[in-house]
Amino acid sequence: MKLSFLGAAGEVTGSCYLIETANLRFIVDCGMFQGGRDADEKNRADFAFDPRTLDFVLLTHAHIDHSGLLPRLCAQGFRGDIYTTAATIDLLEVLLLDSAHIQEKDLEWRERAHKSGRRPRSERKLPLYSVAQALASLTQLRAIDYDQEFRPKPGVRCCLRDAGHILGAAIIEVRVLEGGSETKFVFSGDIGRAAHPIVRDVTTIDDADVLLVESTYGNRLHKSLADTMTELEAALNATLAHGNVIVPAFAVGRTQDLLYLLSDLYRQKRLPPLCIYVDSPMALKATEITLKHAELLDAETRVMFNWLCSNHERPQINFIHDVEESMALEKIKSGAVIISASGMCNAGRVKRHLANNLNRPECAVVFTGFQAAGTLGRRIVDGEKSVRIFGEEIAVRAKIHTIGGLSAHADQAELLTWLRNFRRPPRRTFVVHGEAEAAAAFRAAIVRELKWNADVAQARAVIEV
């Protein structure tokens, strides 16, 4: 039996792992690479396997770095089933179509720019996949409930456990039978944080033969939720009287977390009357999907939703629909909290809001999520004095706040707490989904704190199990 690390090994994005036996071949996740100069090249490269030979796909959750190449996989010949949770399927209908739409529009922009003489003709790069191909891939999705064992093929037993990361996110347990013996793989996906808003806490797992565990924040500790709310409160109270607060946020998960936390701060009378603009059509759809799956929400979120529905003095939350409404926000010079995608600032409407507010010292930009290397968000967080947006240099004069406590990823201590629930060390433990420094630090912590043997997964490595 072989295990291949085809993405999210030595880096955070591009999650993809291949398992092969004499009679079986399947992958867990098929994510897009994001950030960095070589991301596009990696996304356009041939798969390390023939998609037509895969028996099935297992998907941990909807984030594009885990799901974003599924349409490309299907377009290149994969015809099997893709197993994931019902909530993830609903989110994929939004995320994958949006990904395809952005790619098609980017091609149109490049073609217009060439024809107008604004930029020279370069190699014509077609989208990774079209909207039509994204739609077609959705027909291969199959919904599985949490904690329900299913058998995608003879000799394979699988189960999805709640990962506590975003709506529908799963830890995947896979038992593979070969040569009369069964090997249990556990793919952590992205592990969430205890007491995080919206979603329930992560499910504990007590055994595995082979474990792949994420390490996005494997070299650091997050602030507590109480400290995070205090920091968020301070950033808003120091800014709103004179300027705007721009919050780049992932449309799925982070935006819903922010709406909960801002409403909670207002309910506690720690913030003035709020005027919140959610400028992301995708975030609106994701919020609607979140409410559709109310059975997956934690108790505190259900209480908050009831309060918002019944209290006339609730914060003013405005979902922006069309481009004209979005552009009209440029006229607002103070008092607005603008939550907009994308969370790493590489695309989407948030770039317009940064272009209009980043050079104003009375404004603030609040980063609430991981910023991958090479992204616009990462350059701002790393302290660059000016950044290029829409072809223009924009001075960074606004106050920059990085609030890591809102991350939906467990930190080092929380990951170790989750691992301590294993009754025995796995035979093999591989640290994945982390930049090199974070993965190495978390591997060292596992060895030091748990006395396990562990390895940092290497990109394109093939392991005999």
C-alpha cells in the first residue's frame, strides 16, 4: 500500500493525498495551490496520477485549498463519486462556481487589456476550468452524514467526523483492507478550535495506524477568545468615529464568525451602534447555507440568532448585492465596518475597499485569518509601506491589526490536546498542511510532548505503508 503527498506538504495549500493498493486508488482532497509565485504553475501541472483511474474521492471540507481543483479533476476524466458532508456540498456550489467565474473574468480582462494596448500579449492562459465544468463536477458529489460508516468500494470503510473548523468540515477515518489485514488512516483535515463561534467543537479520535495532522499554526499559540474580543473592540472603538474599518474575511466561516462576535460585543454594550456592510455575494450565500444547517451550529450561536431576530436594537447588518452598491461604499468616510472577500486580498471586492481606505491614517484594516506567502494580505501584514492594487501604488497609512485569535485553525497547544485523545501512538504520524517552519516546530512538539515518532511530510514523497 502506498501513500503519496501531492499537496499541502511543506506548505499550507493544495491539499491532496493519494492512497494506492493492488486493487484500489483514491485521493483525499483535491485542493488548489494559493499564494507564491509558483502557485499557478502547480495548479496547471498534470496530476501525478491519471484521473480516469481513481475509484473515488474523499473531501474534508469546502475551502478552495482543499477542493479547488475538483472541476479540473473531473474535466480530465475522473468519473467516480466525491464523498463529503451535505453542508460542504452546499458550500461547494458557491465556492467552485465563484472560482470558475473569477478565472473566466480574469481571462476576459487580460484579453481586453491586450487589445487596448495596456499590456503586451503574453502566453494565453486559459482558465483552470470553466463555470460549465464546475457545474458538471457538482453532479459527482455524494452527501454523507457525520459518524455514518460508508463503503465507497469493497475493502474500504470510511467515516466523517466533525472537525469543528467550518460548517461541514470533517476529519476522515479510512480503513483499507489489503492482504487480509486492515490499516486505519486518519486525515485530520483542518482542525478547529474549542469554543469557537458558529460550529461545534472538534470530535476526538482515539486510534489510527497512519495519521496525517495539519500544522497551519503548529509553531504558535492563539490569543484567547476573550483577549481577541478585547482587541477587536479596541480596534473598532479607536477608528469608527473618524474612519472606516476594513476587514478582509473569508466568505465561508470567517464572515459568519465576525458577525457573531461583533453582535456579541454590541450586545454587551462594548461597541457603539454598528453599521456593518458585508460586501461579498458569496458571504451572503454562505450565511444562508449556515442558517439552513442549523442542526450543525453550537448552542451559543442559536441563542445569538434568536436574539438578533427578536431585538430591534440589534446592529445594522447590510448585505451588499451588486457592484453599484459596492462602489457606493466609497462615499462613506467614517463609521463603517466593511467585511469583504477575499480573505487574503488576492481577489474580490475587498481590493477596491483597500484601494480607497488603505492610504488613510484615520482608517484601520483588521486581518482575522491566515495570510499565505505571496498574497497581498501577507505583504500588508509583513509591513510593506506601499502595495500595488489595480496597477497603482497605494501607500499603507491605515493602522494594521492582526487578530490571530479568530483563526478557525487550532494552534499548537490545541492540536496537541486533540492528539492526546489517542489511546496509543499511531504507527506513522505525518505533519502536513503547514509552512516549513510551522510543520517542523509542530513535529518537534509532538516528539517532545507526546513521545511519538513523527515526520514532516515532504512534497511528492511516496511512502510504503
